[in-house]
Amino acid sequence: MKIIIPIKRVLDPYTQARVNKQTQLVDLTNAKMAMNPFCEIAVEEALKIKESNAASETIAVSIGTEKTIDTLRTALAMGVDRAIFVKTDSELDLQPLHLGKILANIVKREEAQLVIMGKQAVDNDNNQTGQILSGLLDYSLGTFISKFQLSDDGKSVEVCREIDSGIETRQLNLPTIVTVDLRLNEPRYASLPNIMKARSKPLETIEISSFDIDISPRVKVISVEESGTKDRASKQVQSAEELFSELSQLGVL
Amino acid sequence: MEFSLSSEQEMIIDTVSSFVEQELYPHEDEVEKTNHIDASLAESIKQKAINLGLYATNMPVKYGGGGLDTLTLCLLEKELGKANFGLQYIVARPSNILMACKDEQIDKYLVPTIRGEKVDCLAMTEPNAGSDVRSMKCRAELDGEYFVINGSKHFISHADMADYVILFAASGVEETSRGAKKKITSFLVDMGTPGFSVETGYNSVSHRGYHNFILNFDNCRVHESQVLGEVDHGFDIANEWLGATRLSVAAMCLGRAERALQIATEWAATREQFGQTIGKFQGVSFKLADMSMELQAAELLTLRAAWNDSQGKMTNSDAAMAKLKATEMLAMVSDEAIQILGGMGLMDELPLERIWRDHRVERIWDGTSEIQRHIISRSLLRPFE
């Protein structure tokens, strides 16, 4: 069984996002970039499955400009077997539908039975690509996964989903797509020997034009605004008791 | 000129900084308060470092080390340097001088030290031989196949953790055009060798949780097979292998200064006095500008020296400039950071007071600032002699 892990390069979530006044977009010039944290969790889960001998190969896929290769190398350094890089000429405004179509092509080509991906990317917070991919491929879908267990016969997975009313347990038949939530696992660090090995692992480059997909934008960003650096409504409390009393005073409990 | 880092180097920085933040920072307060690192904690940190390939990264791959070039090693040292010194030292970078091991010394000392099965310490300094290290009184006299060692060493770091010491002792005197000069030999001496004892050293203002010791040798007999390098040529291997240690000191200072600057910047951006954040006062903001500039200047000097070393062309002056600039920069940055924070900067709630205390030893060990200036000026003036 092959596992595909689509990953995204995003602005490092620990840095302060700034809006470029001209472009009205988040300014990425010289910004520190990193793998989307939910994608790291997806990579970790795929590696665990591979280490339990339930998967034959783990393949990371990312779509973007040349710099995206760095993010794929990080996945390879964490332990993924090989990478597929879908190359775009410039920072195209690719939207979840486009990504879903490209990924669907790759999943079909690789005949992958399992796709593990982040529930959303922390830059645009769309939370759509996994769902669209499932629709395009007609694969089963589990979103917001906090637990993942492959069945003994390898034909289905049992997943726990974090939903508003609690934890929901479901069985998904393969082939399937799961989008992962924060509490699924703790991603490993790339070890030094694996970092050194990453460069010699296979990384295939595919031009985006070779997919014959209409990538014209369906959604237009009207404006982006910076959130206040200091939320004056917020207050830090020291204990659960203090939190309870504060909330009681506000009349929200 | 190429100033960007490779993707491997970026990833190594990410791994080491995550390791430092998640495995070392949480224990800092306790170590600073107790001046002690629990053995089980040290063992657990060591195992995690070994599993991640962060142990002995300065040693060649062929012996099981990480095989990092000097530049990449400095990037790693910078991240490790941010943490309490005792905690970061558990992620050992064994003394490079072990590369002078030969024959059975390789399997007995070099390889087990790289694997983390043995720990080394290095003994050169004596109460009356600091910067003038060749004046050492600890002596080794040949008696058949054995050297008989007598004398004592002090300020010997982490001898409590060590399984053996790389010892420097005077093995004779030679006449030179400038008068009599002691000949120095280096030895590998196991802890527990009869006649060799370790006593607790002094309490230092710097580096809590990381201790120094006094080593005493009283007719300690060491077999000639324990000589590291050649007899009477101890300083040759010291000069060959210990130069890069100065870059490690420099790189760790960069990391600490970065941490101090970050704390000071966040404070200046949020602390309000007289109705505005104090960073809006020029008196504070100009301090930040100078701190940042000094840090970058020291970083460029250090990384350039490291790059030269990776190319096999680092001069003594390169290493001296990096060590001198980085250690003195840290003095300025940690002092100014405390000035920006005011009273809070002195309290042990924040790592600033510790960075300020710790910086002091950096200007002294591995060659004082004055010795570094001597090395730099000698390289300028020698052509005219």
C-alpha cells in the first residue's frame, strides 16, 4: 500500500504575518517559511504506518515554486521515501479545487490507497482540499482525525474525529483520504543522518502545465487585514479556578 | 560571495533548535537553582541526542560521528549555546584532539567517546600556568615503559562526567635560541589509575550545573601506549586540533546573544512607561540597533572563520578574531539587555541574568581576550620582524 502525503509550504507560524500594502496580500518577501504544522502531523502518521510494515512506500507531494523543494526535503529528512514536486512558474493563486485536481491525478497515477494530509493549512485556513480530493476520486473521507488505526486485514481504517459534540469513531474503507488534527501525534524531528540522506532520495519534478487543468481562479481575495498585535480584550489567568470565576463574572457560564 | 545556507543546514538548525527548546529549556530553571543535573536526566537527554544523531557531530562519520564541517558545526553550536551550559554539554562534542588517537587508542578511546560510551575531559591549566601554559609544573618522567606523572591541574571542566582525561604534562626541557623551553607530552589517563585523584574544584559565577575540578597526580604510572600523538610533541596536536574550539565558544556566544536580544526586543515592544512602549524612546531603541549590529558583525566573523576552516585555510588570527569579537559582543549585548529590562533583567525569572553571568567565563577560557589580541597583532607584525 502506497501512502500519499500532500504537504504545503507556509509562512512559519511562529513569525508575525505582515500585509503588503501594494499587493494587499501577506508579505512573503524574505519571510521564514516552514512546513504547515498539520502536514508535519500527516507525515509523522504516514511514517508510523510505514514503520509498522503496513505500507510499502510513503510519497510526499507539494505544489509551488522552486522553493517548495526545501519543504519536500524536510519531509524526506523526516523519513518519507520519495517526493513529487509539481512546479509552478510563479506564485500562482492556486485554490483548493486546482490542488484537488492535481492531487487526484497523482493519486491515480500512483494507485495510492491512502492519502494522509493536514486538515487545513495555517496560512489560508481553507480546510477544503482533502474534501474536494475525496469528491474527485470518490474515495471515502475522514476529516479532523485524532486517532488512526489500520485494520488487521488492511482493508479499512478506524478513525476518531474531533467534532463539536465530542469524539466520533468511524470506519473508513480503503481507498481513503484522512485529514489530520492537532492531537493525532507529535511529529518527530528530522535526525541528522536522515537530513544528510534526504538529498539522495528521489524527487520527481512535474510541470503544472502537463496536467491540462484549468487553473484560472474561481475565488478572488478582496482584502487582507492585519489582526491587532495586542488583543486588549484578552486576559491571562493563572488557574482553572480563576478562569471559572472570570467567565462567571462575564455571565457566559 | 555566497551567504545563504543549504537546505541541509537550515534543517539541522530546525532540528537542533527544536531539541534545545523542547528537551533543554524545560530543565534550565532547576539546574540554575540547584547547580546540579540529575544523572537520570542527563542520561535521558544523552540518549535522545544520540537517537537524533546530534551526539559527537564534530567527529568523522567513519568513526560514527556526525561528520559536520566546521561551518555547519558552528550553526549547531549556536543553537545549543542558547541553553544552560551544563545541559547543552550533555550533547557532547568530544575534544577534536582525540583525532590524534592511533592504533589501539582508536578502539579504546576515540570510538567509544563518539558513541557516548565514554566521556573525555581535557587538562592543561594549572594554578600557576594559565595563559602561560608552557610553564606548567605537572611533569612526566620516563621509567622503562612507563611515564611517572606528578603535579596537579585545576579548572578542569566536567571531570566528574569523564572516564578519562587528556592530560598535558612537561616531559623535559630543550634549549632554544630564546632560552630553555619545556617539552610537553599529551597522555590519555583513565579515571581510577593509581596515583590519580580528582577533587571538587571552585564555585564559579558562570555555568551553573557544569563544574570544574582539581586533578592530582602522585607518582601516577601511565604506560607509554597512552601517549596521545608523539612524545614531547603535545603542543603540536593541541595546535592542530584545538583551534576550532575557539569557534565553538564564539558560536555559542552568538546563540546566547540572539536569545538576550530577543527578550530585550520583546520587552521594548510591549513594556509601557510614560504612556508609550519603551521601544519608542530613542534611548532604548538605539541600544537595540547597536546590539543587533554587533551580533551580526560577530556572526559574520565567526562564520567566515568557520568557512575558512572548512576550506582548510583558517588562520590563528581568524579564530582569534571570531572568539574575541563574539565573547565581547555577548558582554555588551547581555549587559544592555539587562539595562533595557531594568530591575526585571536581574531577576532569575528570565534567562538574562544567567546569560550575563555566563558570558564572563567566555572572555577568559580558551584563551583570554588579551591572548586573542596578542595572536591577532602578532600575525600583523610578524612579517616586519
